[in-house]
Amino acid sequence: MPSKLLPFRDYDEHEVINLFKYAGTIPADQGTIVSISEGWTQSQNTELLGAVGKSYNNTVSDRYGVTASVNAAGTGDANPLGMLLHSVKEEDENGEKLIYNPRKVAEMEVVLSGQAVPIVSRGVFLYSGSAIQAQTVTAGQKLYSAADGLLTTGNHLGGQVAVAQALGAVDTTYRSILIKLEL
């Protein structure tokens, strides 16, 4: 099961960064821990992503995106930036392209590839992810980034920084855990 942020969230909008696109494998789920793959510069902060769909003479339907990018943090990543607040997808649950349905994109809390994805660096979240569900977690325990940006208790590897703290044990009924993200 991929990572997922459940509706209980407590964070400040000042802790959200909206300058990076997700450049990893798509789809990417909300709750994924990310690190910078290409930094932000003022002179090259946007790019032309191309036409939305089919191209016709005398029409323009370009879309723009950002150049700075992030990828899923890996095991032992020493410089994680934060956690994705929205998922990154191209298609909905029915296989229909989301690029043609912006209302559904907003309702699903999804970002299209190339667009800036909100990344939070601090807050309290109800988190559900496959790596953490299979482990024994105690209140106050430090959590680290595992493969593909999932949270894990893991062992403290050289240079690895704790990205969150568990505020309780994994709930066996709902398969979720309350975490305090601290980056």
C-alpha cells in the first residue's frame, strides 16, 4: 500500500513550499518524503510544457510548469526537503486524463506532472503507509525515510536524519499513525 495522508492534518501554510515539480515515477502519492533533484533559480523558474492535447492551426493551448524538481527520498537520504501534500497523477481512477478536467484535479487533491506540487516541511499528520504499518512503533520514536519516500523506523544510518516523530503506535484498526513532521 502506498503512503497516504488522512484528513487529520495540522500545519501552517508558511511551512508549505510551492516551487518544485515532482520528477520521479508517476503516479506519486501524497505523504511521500522528497528531496531536491534540481534546485530553483530566479532566472529559470518556469518552462513551457507543450500543448495540452491535439494541436490545431491558429490555436494556442500551451501549458506552463516549473523547472525546479524533487524526487522521492531514498533510504539514508541526508537532505530531505519535506512531504508531498498532494498526489501527482495523470489519470483518474477510470483511466481518464485529468488534464482535461481541472475541477476533478482540485477535488482529488492532485497535481499534474510538471506543475508545482505543495511540499510541507513541518506539521502533525495522520499518516498511512506500507513501510510503517508492518513495524512496531512506540510513541516518541524517530522516523526516517525508507525507499521510495515512505516512512520507517529503520536504523539510524550514517548521515541519515530523522524526518518525523511518532506521536503514538500504529492503529491496527485503521492502519495509520499520528506523526509530527520536523524538517
